[in-house]
Amino acid sequence: MLKIVFADPRFEAYWLTDKQVAIGSGDDNQLILNDPSISPRHARILATSDGFVIKDNGSHLGTFVNGDPVSQAKIAAGDQLQLGEIKLTLVDPMASLDGVKSGLRSWSLVACSNFLSGQEFPLPGATDGSTRLTLGRGKDCDLVFPGTHLSRQHLAITLHEDHLELEDLNSANGTFVNETRIHTSKAAPGDKLRLDVYTFKIIGPSPTDAKTQLRAPARRGDLKPTSPGNRIDPTEPSQSRWPLLVSAGFLLMFIALAIYLFL
């Protein structure tokens, strides 16, 4: 997930989590930039299957990517953008984490619904209970999803070595773990976390670089026996004896007919 960082201190950083972000000086934009150089509907940033695209809406002072004027262009982390006279940079906040750089993974959330599906959101911090992260649409949260489905302060997540502590912060639409609404709850790797339209798979610390952690299906030889009352023992498929008996009957009739004709 990318973040817009402005060179102008008047504007706060903005996370790109919506499928489409309208930018301009008008009040009907998601990202409002009150500056004379910004047109009322200056530009749009669109999330696509292979990244982000910025489109200029015919603004009077133009849109620039790395110094070049554009009407439409793909953008990525590290790009320098300019809208009118407002300069901004696209950054990937998670790319600077030491744990991600070294390949040592901590807790993370992998989106499995809506346009975020497949994206991974690391939960950085110590796993000794001292790290508490907040998630919501407010810009002061550690994980920001500005969609209206979330409360400004929706969920608090405390990191532990073998589980997460989740606390719903009196959100309007609730927090669900494996489809059960919770106020406080523990969550383990593989659990499903749902915040209204946002659904995530919880991924635990692992030295591997896998995007998901799935339990391998048990093989028949690995299954432990249960008590006889709860167990259905496998049976060999039974074969009907009727075809054999019918064949034997026809053979006996043929032999009897042959004996009758030749005697």
C-alpha cells in the first residue's frame, strides 16, 4: 500500500487504499488540496490490477510525474509527482522496515476481499506485548483505510509471539473474527478478520517468504482414530455377485441343452 507524502507542511500524508482517489480543490474530492494552483477536479489516482495510474482531468496548471507533464501515467513508489505547484512523493512505508528487508517476517494481514485482495499489510513491532497498533480511517492510525465503512479508530492490535490481541474501539460496523463479532479477542495465524467490507487472513511470524500460511490437508494415514461411536470406519467397496451368478446360470443351461440335443 502506497502513501502520498507532501513537501508542503500544510498537507498531511494520505494513504492510497481506495480504488479511486479524486484530487482537487473542490469539496467533493477524497483528497482536498486547498491551493490556488489546484483545479477543482485536478486529477484522479486509480488502483489497477498491476499498480496505480494517475489521470489528469484537464487541470489548468497540469500534472507531472518525475518532471514530465502527463495526461495519464503509471506511478509507483519513489515517483515524484507535482499537481499545479504542489509537490508530493509516493512512498511504500513497509519497504523501510528492517524485518521486511531481511526477509524475517512478523505478523501481517493479507486482504482477501474487494479490490485490496492479495495485498499484504505487515504489522511491524515487537511481539512481546509492548506493540499496540491502531487500524481505522483516521490519519493518525498506524494502518489507514480511508473508506467510510470503517470508524476513525476502529481496531487496536497488540502483538504477541503466538497470537494477536484484538480490541474493537467501539466501531460503528463492528469487528468480526471468524464471523463472530468481538469486543476483545485473541486471534491466531489462519484466522479471518473482517471489518465490514474489508476481510483479511491473519498471517503469523514465519521465516519463510510465503504470502499465506495454510494447513496442509491431513492424509488418511495421518488421521488419529476416534472412539468407535464417533468413527466411521472405511470399508472396501463391495461388488455385487449377481453378474457372476447369472453367467453361471446361463452356462449350466447351455450345457444341459447340449446334452439333451446330442443324447
